[in-house]
Amino acid sequence: KEEANNTPQQPQLMQSEASETPNVMNAASPKRSLSMSSNSAFHALPPLLQDFQPPTADGIDIDTGDGNGIKQQNKIAMKTIFVPGVPINSVKFNQSGQRVAYSTDAGVIQIYQFPPSMQQQQQQASMAVDDTKDVEEQDAAQQDKEKEKEKKLSPKLLHTFCVSPPNEILQLCWDSLDDNRLFIAIGNRHQHDDHVQIWNVDEKQRECVIPFGVSHVDYAHIECIKCSPSSAKRSGVLVCGIRKSPNTSSSASSPSSMLFVYNKRVRGSSGSSHEVEWTLNAKSNAISTRVSCMEYNHNGNILMVGGDDGVIRMFDVQNLSFALLTQWDAHYARIQNIRLCEDANSILSLGADFMVKHWPLHTDDHSCKKVWKLLRTSGGGGADGDGETEAQIVPLLCVGPKNLFAVTQPKRIRAQNNNNNSDQQNEENSDTQWLYNVVIKNIEREHEQNEHDIVIGAHSKIITAIDWHKDSGMLATCSTDGTLRIFA
């Protein structure tokens, strides 16, 4: 591995030119290392967990809720990247869905590239099998779909970046206007010099560094970042900074956040070499809570912000004025996620109160259209008893195609001891274990019922991030168990 840049002021993000993948054969080794092997990073795992209806040869019925009683029959395929002994903390598809990036607690970022789509229009046409075709033609079409899906889930490792401690990766974000540009938010709790590194993945070089912590001393800690939507006129990144905690144990000072917008600027004439820099373009007033999540509307003119106080705030950012349009009490606890729905006129919010709520955007009374109550856990741990607590099991949310959304949901299981004691003794000696799943639900269902929900994932430890690319239909989950799983 070689240093990407020798600038002494900023912690270095190193890159590896190797095209190898993590060695899955060393999974049992207790050593926390990222050994590399030329073997494929993907390998087959046992069939995915299905709580409500097992997968069949014809696939799993997914009710798209289109009102016509039509069900989309697709067999969910799964592939897994395994990083031995290293928890994975984030995963993100780029705008086109051709690339996926993930980061680990060890400070490693890997980017995989999927093979190009084989004429998507023909695929969509082949999925709509005509009723007049005979059974053999339908079987052939189904086999072609499965082969195409298997090929889609066979990406290759494109690049590897590394962050050296004590720096840590806070968040990954792809530029919605440039599939080659990756934003990496990096934090350092000891030096308070959080910053954003911007990388050109194709050229494998760092494009720019935003020295956030140095430039904004009062709001030096990066809480989250958000890229401008694809409808924006130019590339931009929104950075949420949190006021540094005072050196006191008193809780009198309330948390405060501020939003900063950076835009790309190219220096140099057409006849000279261009130098790209990212400059501060606007900032908001102080927000009297710790902002936890951000989401743009479809055209990027409205920004929705969720915080620790359970309030959703909507800002007008069309002219970068950050004028507060409205706000309302949405949850009884911290808002974990806000996601724009496919209709572009409503949002889903998920709180630490284990509730998913559906909100229309064009009403004055802020009435909730629908509420889903998730199963609240009483604490749990991984399969190896690492003592994960209820406070660590926070729900996550992402929105997919066809009015579907996904939420994380732990499930308790019992492992009976193999002995000849009585049933009562067996129950007393049974070990409680947990599976960490993702549950897929339909927004348009009238009643809160789970017989049509689909459960996937079955991680052995807490799920740390999920992402769903709407166009390709691929859903990614990652966990502290060191696995990244991709479903399609």
C-alpha cells in the first residue's frame, strides 16, 4: 500500500492497487487482519431465512400492492462478502447501481463493480411472460432470468482504500452527478479535526480534502453527510456539524447542530490544467438539537432533517437560505432515518421508539397516514455472547422500488442443550441467541399485518447499515459479524 498524499496536516487515506479480495478461508482465525487472496470474495451461504413462507422453485411472492392483484414472482438470490473478524459499519450503492462501497471498523474501504446490465429493456420484456407461451418457453425465460441475476451478483473488486488509526470512517456518500466520485467522512476524536476526503475512483486519486474541523471550530465534529440529489445543477455535499462538547460534566448546555453546503469549483483556464476544489457556499443557523439524518425532496429544493428530539424540520434550500418552512413532533425518541417515498409526495421516518411513520409532505396539519410498530427487543447479544445491549440495537430503514421498504428487526431464537434431562431442565438450560434480519414491507397495505412480509438477512450480529438501489433492485446489508450481503 502506498500513501495517497503526503500532506502532513490531514490524516492520510492510503490506497491499495491490489485487485485481490478478502480471504474467506481465514474466517476462523482470531487475528484481526485483512489478508488478501485471489479467490472470489463471494461464496454461497445457506438459503436465506424465510419466516412466513419458504422459497419455492417458482420464487417468493412479493405483493407489489398495485391494486390489480398482480404478484411479482422472483426468487431472491444472495451473495456475501466476508471480512474475517472485522465488523462492517457502512454500505452504499452509487447512483447508477453499478458500484457498491463498504467500510469496516479497521479503516478499510472496498469498492466493487457489477457487470454492466444486459439490455435492461429486453430483461423487463422477458420478465413479462405472455400467457400464450407454453411451459417450456416460460421455463427457459425463468432460467435466463436466474442466469442474469447470478451474473449481476458477481462483481469484481475495483479498489481498496485504507485509513490509519486513530482516524475512523464516519460515513460514505456517492456523488449523485458523478458515479466516479466518493465522499468519505473521517473523524478523529483525539484531535478534533474531522474532514471529508473526496476521491475519484476511476483515477484512484484524491481529488480534494474539506478540512471541516479546522474551518469550523465550534462545530468541529461531523455527524452525517448528504450529497445533492441527481436533479441538482451542480455537485454538492451537505455536512452536518455538531457543537463540540464543553469540558464539563454538566448537562446544562444543550446540543446544537449546523448545516454546511460545499460545492465543486474548477480553477484554471481551458488551456491549463484544471484544479478541483470544494468551497463553502452556504450554512444554516444553529439548530437546537443533534441532527441525526437528512433527506432531500425530489428536486432538491426542500431539505428534511431529523434529530435527537424526535422533531422533523423542513428547510427551503432552493436559494441556500435554509429558511425553516415547518416542523412537527414526529417521534418520541431520536429519529434514525428519513426517506423520500417513490411518489415524491410523502416520506417515511423511523425513530428509536421502534415506529415507522408515513407522512404526506403537502398538508398543514402534519397528520400521519400510517404507523408500523416494530418489535421492541429487550436486549440481546451475538451468537458468541459478546453482550450487545438494547441501546445498541437501533432500527434502520431504507426505501425500495414498487412501494416497498425495509427495516431491520432482531429475532430471538433458542438453542436447546443436547442432554437427556427433562423438558423442564432443557428449557432452563436453553441458550437465548439472536438473528438480525431485514423485514420487507409494503407501504400500500391497509392493515398492519405481517403474513406477507419477507424476512431476509439472518446476520449473527447487529446490522449496521442497509441500502436499496431502486433501479437495479439490489438490497445490501452489512453487520458487525463481518459480512456484507447483497440480495436481488
